[in-house]
Amino acid sequence: MKIYNHIDEFKDVKNPIVTIGTFDGVHLGHQKIFELMRVNAEKYDGETVVITFYPHPRLVLHSDSKDLKFINTQKRKVELLELAGVDHLIIVNFTRDFSRLNSATFIKEYLVDKIKTKKLIIGYDHHFGKNRLGDFSTLYDLGHKHGFVVEKLAAQNVENIAISSTKIRRALNEGKIKIANTLLGYEYSITGKVVRGQKIGRTIGFPTANIELEDEYKLVTANGVYACKVAHDGKIYKGMGNIGLRPTVMHSELTIEVNIFDFDKEIYDESITIFFIDRIRDEVKFENLAGLRNQLQLDKITVLKILK
């Protein structure tokens, strides 16, 4: 996948099949768009082009909000777009000035003059341009005017649930990790650097790797204990994760930690990725560390059954 950090870097390609969006999640609905793009690229002997925005428009237009969290970091989103088979990725620097660009100007300057779009494929709820006033009818009219075809993909459903980034974020906030994973089409994950903790888990036979997030806007799923897989140095391990305040040891800050099974390496300052498979219980305050250890032993049995 070729990546362009400015529209002016983009060079002419044959019969571009284009889509536009923020693509937070790169979920199953987005993946259907990319699949349709590949089919059309083959039909027209063309190449697929995705236009996305960074920073996320909400960070620019609602910078005072403290609740802005996203399913994936920008780095992970780019990785997922490449896995989806995208040929060209144009990352537009989203600024307040750019947000004032009206729909017709954006289409003319980007899709027509720069990219020379053959066909534009969008999701069912796509809006764009100043105040998000551009919609399918706007695109259809502009496509007719400038000589490109516009196709809208219908809403995608999984188990009678319409897929959307909003629904996935809600599921993660509620700890409904299996629903989130189903709508994503892959396992929700957190990547971060292993940092030094209090080493209390080590004293009760459950040493944990404590994670420092690589992006402050990364959405962290709800507090609780999770069955996990852990990627480190090209290998995948089973593990038991915990997100929360560790009330048994009177911890006051949110902690993301994972007990990696059959693993005894020192990996401070190294990066790991935790893939969340299922949530097994709430975080609970125990009377003492012995009570916590006994529960963790039971939790490990549950996790191993889930990951079998």
C-alpha cells in the first residue's frame, strides 16, 4: 500500500476506485466497502484509493471534549487498511480551515483534479464537507457533472445488528467485547509499552505486564477481567488481562495489565499487543491478597477453557 501524507504527493493511477471516510474501527462494514472497491478495480483494470483524515475531525472541531476516544490508533488503522488490500491511502491533514471547504470544492479539487476518480463508493450514512452537508445526492449530482460514477453500499448487518463505529464504541464501553469483536470482524486490541508496576502480582504467583498506552485517545474497554491473547516479538501467548483500579491494593489510577501464561521474560520498555477475547467478570475488591490469589486461580481455569 502506498501512503500519501498530502494530496499533492499523489500521482496519477489508472481508473481510481475511491472511497472517503474516517474509518474508525475499519470494521466489517468498512471492509465490505473495500471488498467492493477491489471488485470494481478488477472490473475496470484500476486501483483502489482511500481518502482519510488525520487528526480525526472530532479532535479538531470538538477539541474541548474530554470524552473523545477512538477504537483504533492512527497507526493501527493504517495497518488494518493495508490488510484490507487498499492500494493507495491518502491521509488529509484535517484542520479548521479544511473543515470549511464546501462539498463541491472538495470533490472538484480532490476527486476530480487530483485523483481523476473513475468511481466513488461510499457507505450508507456518508456525509462530508462543511457542516457535513454533503451526502449521497450531492455526490451523485457532482459525479454526473464531473464524469465519475457513485455507488452507495447498503447498511451491513451481523446477527441482526447494523454495523457502525458508534455501536462498537458503545459495546466496548460496556465491556461487551464479544459483540465488539463480531462487528469489527477481528479482535479488539491494545498496544503499548511495558512499564514497571508495583510487582504485587509477582508475590501471589500472577506476575503481570503493565501497559502504558501509545495514544491518549485510544478507547479502553470497560474495567474487568478478560481472556486475552498477547503478541510479543512475533509470538502469540495466552493470557489473563485486567483493566481497572486494582481495589484490593488500593490503587487509584487506571491500570491495564496482563498475566501472560507460560512466560517468564523481562520485557520492560518493550511493546506488546493484548487481544481481548472475552470478559469473564467485574473487577472486585478482596479482603486480602490471599483472596485475590484464590480468585485468580479460578479465573485462569475459566480463561484456559475460553482460549482452548
